[in-house]
Amino acid sequence: MAKHSEKRNRRKIIQLKDHQPESLREEETPEEAPKAAVEYDGEPEEEAGQKKAWQAPKAFYRAAVVLVVLVLGLALWVNRESLTPQNIWSWVQTQVMGAQGGDGYPVSITGSNVSQGNFTSYGGNAVVLSDTAFTVLGPAGQELFSQRHSLNQPVLKEAAGNYLLYNQGSTGYLIASGTEVRLEDSAGQDILAGAVAANGRFALATQGKEGASDLTVYLETGEVQFTYSFAQDYITSLALSADGTSGIVCTVRSQGGELVSKVTVFQFDQADPVTQYESRDNLLLGASWGENGMLYAVGDSSLLWARASDLAFSEYSYQGRSPTAFRLEGGQAYVSISAYEHAGASTLLVFRDAGDPVEIQAEARIQALSVSGGTVGALIGQELVLYDASTGSELARADAGSDAQSIALSSESTAYVLGVSEVRRIQVR
């Protein structure tokens, strides 16, 4: 009885041809051969020659979901300062418009000229500020955004898709996020310098109402957050932290016939500076406050650096050489220096942390620099040369054109080139 009950749940195929005379079996085709099926309940399909498909346990799916949530949460936390409603909406607009085809590159510049510092790349797009318009171009040459302006001496500052356009030597300025103009206004005094933070806050340095110069920091809405007046020092450059709560300001003054530059660090919830550092015979040209906590100020004879944790500034001298180009990005400083005024070989210094810089020797003068990930691009004559920022080794080079004025890497292998009257896109490797 036990044996019969075990087989009751099985299924077995019996072909009748196996029990027919040999003569009948030869006359029938396999399709015509009658078959009979005997079913038994409960037999595992493996015993019938079929293997059951593997199914992952429920705990596996739960762990995968938890891991995905943790990764997304970490990504949102790291980029929390940039995830404003304006930036998210602008990103969506860019993705939708970016899917539309363009006429391809080269693309003619709107306006008559673009200065080297007013050409950059963000989110894979080319960003161009000419003497008449601010334009964002997509990878296929499509015009994603264009805004006419009336700035006589326009200057562009960018941070995480937020753009500050201001009229150097006059009062007009404009704030844009992605493909949207958020604010257009006029400062009370002529603008000397400006900066924008990753969360949309911005700062303007202006001629002083009573002293030499004034610093005004604004919330993303345009509301004044902080002000400070320098009695004798003129602001030459400034930078904000990613959250816009701190800043570094570079100034200059003349003292006894000597040029005295100064770095002043602010926490905008405090009325007085946190620290100050003076540098002699060294005009400070640019500043940055990296998300990695590194502060840099590029001078014409040395570079100043400090960690935000201790604010103890140090100087790196160029040993009599002068900068030909520099780029401050991602908490790192890239400075090209040369012993020659207009030509000759140059050395690219890559400051990645508080240690000595990586030195990269270039056979000719470096005219412009751009950075993407761990790759730094240098415009040398008519060529765009890519280097590994950590090792200094050359990765690739490509023809940039005889009229190349500046470069902007859109990835570690693709770049936009600013020509005299057009923007080009080239594949380097």
C-alpha cells in the first residue's frame, strides 16, 4: 500500500508503440504514434526530467531594496546643497530639450567676442557668455538657453549649475540657475568681483560707500545676508563655500610703496573675520573654497592654501616664474607657470591637497586649463593635451584649431573649444 500511495501523485508518459508489434510500429510516424499519460499527484518535476527554476529567498530582495535606498540616500545627502527646486526643474528641462536634435558643431557665437574666463562647461553642455548674450549649448549643438544682456564688461561665475553674471566696473548683475533667470538687479556701487555658491547664494564686492570696498552676501532670493566694509583694502577676488555660509576674500592695498595682499576668511553668522593672512608683492587673482575643505588663493608670484579645519595659511612660491593660466575646481588648484613672458616651456602645478604639487612639464606655453574628473586639459598652441592629474602622465592630444582661444572639458575624453567666432566640440580619445 505504501508503494501505491507514493506513485499516486506522479505523472508518467507511456507510449503505446512500445507495446505494439514491430510491423505496426514501422508504419506510424512519431507524430501519429498514440500516447497515454498516467498521472500521479505530488511527484517532484525533477524526477520527470525537469528541473525547478531557482528562486531567490525573500531576504535577498529585502536586502537589495535596503542597499538601493542607502545608496540613493547617500547621493541625496552629498548633493543636498544643489538639490533646490530650481536646479531639479532646470535639470528636467535640460534633459527634455537635450533629447531634441541640433544642427551639430561648430556653432556660431551670439555676439562679437567671448573672453577666455567666460567659457566653461557644466552637465555636458557648453556655457558661453559673450559681449551680448549668455548661452547654454547641448552636446548636439542645440541651444538650450539664451539670454540677452546689456553688460559692458560681462564676467561669468559658475557653481553647480548656478550662474552669476555681473558688469565689472558697473552695477548690473544677473543670477541664473540651469535654464532659468532667477534674479536681475543692480548693485548700489560699481562691482569689483563676485562669486556664487552651489546652493544659489551669491556675493558681490563693490566700491565702498565710505571705505575702499564693501562685501555683500545674498541669499538665493536676493535678500542681503551679510555685509562687511574694508577701509583701505580693495577686493580683487572672492569665493563662497558650497552652502554659502562661509567665504574667502582676497584684497590688495599699497603700503609704503609695497603691494600688500590679504586673505580674509568669514563665517557669515559672525560680524568679524575668522582669520586674516598677508602676502607681500603677490597680487591675488582668484580664490576657491573646496568641498573637501581646501582653501586656495592664486597670486601672481605664489599660491596660498589652508585647510578650513585650522585656517593656517601657507605659501608656495613660483620661484620667479609667472602664471600663464589657472583653474580652481573640485577643491584643487591647477596653475601653469613659466619663466617666459609670451612663449617658451611651462610647468603645470596640480595642488590636490596640502602636500607638494604634481609637476607636469609642457613643451610650450599653456594658454588655458580645464578639468573633468581626474583629467586636466591644457590648451598648448593649437593642441588640446590631456594629462592624468594624479600622476602627470600624458593621456592624449588632439588638434584644437588655429584660432583656439579657450577649452572646456565636458568629459574626460570630450571637449568644447572656443574659437574666434564659433564653438567646436572635439573627441580627444
